[in-house]
Amino acid sequence: MALKSELGFGMMRLPVLNGNLTDFEYEHLNRMVDTYLEAGFNYFDTSFVYHNGKSEEAVRKAVVERHPRESIRIATKFPTFFLKPGDEDKIEGYFQQQLDRLGVEYIDYYLLHNFQTRWYDGYEGNGGVIQSEHLIEHALKWKEEGKIRHLGFSFHSSAKLLDRILTEHPEFEFVQIAANYLDWNSQLVQAGPCYDVIRQHGKKVIVMEPVKGGGLAKVPTAVETVLKECEPDASVASWAIRFVGSLDGLICCLSGMSTLEQVQDNIRTYRNLEPMPKQEMAWLSGEINTLYRSQGPVKDLSRYEGLKLYGVPVTAIMEGYNVCQLQPDPGFSDDNNYLLNAIAEEAHLDFSKDLPRETLINRDGIDVTEEVYKAYEWLREHTF
């Protein structure tokens, strides 16, 4: 019995020449694409902004122009974050530009990119640019016209907001979320609760960051030791792939691949892995998750219980900061991007601006203000 999800090809870390993000090494990329398709997979994920706006063009040249249209599935994303109040007249132009870049008449899976509190509700909670510029209405029109086959969005906020969006807009068919066993019970990322919300609404799921940007391929030594004791021949990363690939209701699990070797390794992983029993999934997202987090600089979250900073539990802030420090690239982790939206949702504040400093005294009477603000400022500085 194979994994329940398919392997999706993420086109955001493609091979390039001399470090130039817009100069693709097409001979290598073409081999990657062909190897992936020959293995029986066909989902290519890109966006308006990947590779400085050139990824869609790369998809056209390496995929669309070289393979029958009906044999491939193309997914791309509208640049929601480009919109400002009064920009509705630019929406149609952005979409047409994507069709032209991709060289297609229709897009199989179209996503409104990066739904989150500040774009959906606005910092003041009175409606963000998604609502004021009628972005969803435009996308529904494109679907009616046959230019989109399936409509969804990628999401980076709370399960509470996700539930409201799907309640207010049941026309969405799927949601793309960051999900892995480390983020499953995260107070900021909330992968598990978000997955549950999507399935409760009867929608499909696309998983991004299954190995957390490499953070679950290169884990702390204590975690690797335990995993290797359980399965000596299994790669560390395969545990993460098995975890998300065993979930129900998945369209695919995305992997951003940069080399032919990575494509081949992912194919081997998907072909050889069996679904993970529920008790094993619970062990990964519970005991192993806890062991992983214990290797970071923040050893005791209980000292922050009951405290809030700008409406957000301090335990969530410290937990997010802690996880980031354990990643191969600490500044490129999901956690540092979710805090901005948590503060916007809970306190209607923009944390990219200087906010009034608060004093934080824990239940033992200890002033933890400085250590909390150290974590807060780091997350603020590394938000993108």
C-alpha cells in the first residue's frame, strides 16, 4: 500500500547558472522534469514571484512546451501581497500575465497566494485587500470562464481565521498549508488544527514544507539517534515524508527540488514508503516533537505560562523563536512569519512598527521582559 499523497514538484529552488536566480540551467532542469514525469507524477507548483518572477517562464519552457498539456497539472498563485487599496484594476492584468508566462489557456490548480490576517481582515479587522479589491470574485469569474480548473489558496495564519474563511467562502476547493510533524502542534503555525479545519469543511489539502525547509532532514543529534534506533536504514527525512504522506485528503505533498539527485531521492522515498500507523504519527508529533524542541535555547516554556504580549501567548512566541534557532537557516522558517498575523488578529496591531513596550512578570514574580523581547525582536527582524 503506497502513501496516500502524491509527490508535487515545487518550482521555487530550481538549478541556476552562476547563482543568478533568473538564469536557469535548462539542460539540468529538463532532466529533472522528465525523470519526475517518467516516475508517474505530474503536479508542478509555481507562483508569480518565485525566482524573481521568472519561475512561471521556466515552467513553460521546461514543462509546458515539452510535454502534452493533458499529461501535466500546473499550479500557480496570484500575488495577493502586491495589492493595495484601490488596486482592483490591476488584478486582471496580473492573471493574464501568468497565463502568458506559462503559455497555457487554463491553469489546473490556481491559488490565491498567502492568505493571512493582514490581507484578509486588515490590521484593524475591518477587511483587508482581499475583500476590498474583490480578489475572490475575480478568481471565481476566471473559473467560470474555464481559465481555472480548481480554485484554492495558500494559508499562513490561525486555524480560527481559516475556519471563518472557509465558512464565508465554501467555493474554495482546497487549501495549501505548511504541515510537518514539528509544526503539527505549534502554537503559531497550528498545522494540525488547520488540517482538521480543512477536512471538517470537506476540502482537499496540499502540503508545503513537509521537511520544514530541511529542518527535518537534518535534525538534532538526539532526535536522529532515536529515529535511527527505530529504523536504521530509513533516512531522517523519510520520517517527515511518511508523516504527511499518510494524511487523508491530500492532493499532493510539495518538495522544492534543485537537483536531479533530489528528484531521484524523492521518487525512491515515495515508491518505497508505507503509510504510517496513527500511533506512530502521534509519537512523532508528540514525543519526538518534544525531544526536538528541547534541543533549542529555550528549555522551559512553563515560566511564561499565562503571559501575553500584544494579545499573543508568550509561550507561542518563545516556542517559535526556539524552533527557528534549530533550523538549518533560522531566518527561513515558518514560525517567524506567523507572529505578525497572530498580533494582527489578537490585538489589531502591526508589529512591523514600533509598539509600546510592555512589562512581563511571570507567576513566580520574575521579570522576563528582556528575554521575551529578545525573542520577539528576532522574530520581528526575520519576518518576510
